[in-house]
Amino acid sequence: MDAIGVFDSGVGGLTVVSALRRRLPGESILYLGDTARLPYGSKSPDTVTRYTRRNIEFLTERGVKAVVVACNTASALALPDLDLRGVPTWGVIEPGARAAAAVSRGKVGVIATEATVRSDAYPRALRTLRPDLEILSQPCPLFVPLVEEGWHDDPVTEEVAERYLRPLLAAGVDTLVLGCTHYPLLKPVLQRVAGPGVILVDSAEQVAEMVAAGLAEQGLESTHTPSHHFCVTDSGQTFQRLARTILKDDGVTLEWVEVV
């Protein structure tokens, strides 16, 4: 198929797809939204690893040449333990940590799912890059369902954001890592709540740069006319509506697949 395979639990990974399409307009993308089993952030590490392994198998069975795990929870919990010798595979933790380490003045807040926060993946990556950083983490379990509901800029979402961010802002964080690919869809709300003095870090652009460099290094750039295909594991009317909005593409259609 000569496509880049991308998967997430739902629509959040489309923020990475959008960045990939801007950075690599000649590349085809096969996207899998595991909507039947979302959210991943409240699942056990064993369950997330099982889902991730099967999702990668699904994409490779479809003939992709590379895989992007556009899910922070899967990147944090599953990728370190998987045998990834089949195709080049990238997660989203390292690119996000690199971006935050580059811009922070010394105090970083990480907002993520409960599972990603428990994994300590972002603080470990950040401390490796900059041991001087002070890092505070906050689980935000309600953000993913709010995004999947389409409540990106809603008074309810803003109230939830204010409660989640309060301890981080009180501690004086200057940089906020959006440690879930759903969270960039809440940027307007998060920036209002955090204020102009806090830098929001979204890993999507950094992931796209890493993928571009990796494909070039391994001689895997596309030589075909690009096409994009989107799969979901559960009924996808809301997904389709949000996908068309996120990607600014009214032509997005879905294939309903079973991944077990």
C-alpha cells in the first residue's frame, strides 16, 4: 500500500495526521481509530499493550511501510515492550518532550490521561533532556470524552480545564505539555485558562518532522499519488464529523473494521 499507518483510540490522532499531511503532502496515510475500545487512558498497561500490538498488526497486514502510534498512552505503556522490527515505528512521547525541553524556562506541567501520568514517561524523557527542569503532572480523564463528544470550546469544558489546571498554574508552570493527542483540539480553552505566559506544547508537528526524517533516512519516501483511508472499530458518525473538521476535508469517508 506504501502508506504511513497511524492509530489512536479515537479522533485525537487526527491532529498528528493533519501535521503529517502538511509536512509530507506526497505521502498516503492509513488511519485506524480504535473507537470501540476508547478511552485507553483508564486501561491497564497489559490491556493497552495488547490493543497496541493488535493495532500495529492490523496496519502492517494492510501493507503500511511505517507506523505512527499517535496515542500518548500507547506510546508510554506499550512501545517500550513491543518487538518493532517489522516496520519503522514512532511514538509521540519523545517529540513532545524535546519540544517542551527546548522552550521551557524551568517549570513544566504535563497534562495527560491517568495511564500516561502513572507511567511517568514524560517526566523521564524531560529529565533525560534537561535534568534542571521541575516537572508537575496532572491527569485529565474527562478531556478525551469531551473531545469525542465534540465539546471542544464549551463552557463545561472550560470549567473542567480550570479545575484540572489550577494546581499547575498555582505552582507557576511556564510550559504545558499536551500529553494526549486529543488535547490539541482543546487549545483555545486551554490557552485561555493557562494565560498568555504559558507555552502550550503539542507534539504533532515534532512527530511529523521525525517521521519525515526517518522516511528520508531509510529511503521510504513515496513515489505514488497519495491517497488517505480512515478506519474505525465502531460506528463513526461523530468521528466522521469531527474528522472532516480537524482535517478540513469534507471528503473523509470511513471503513468500519474489526480488530480483535
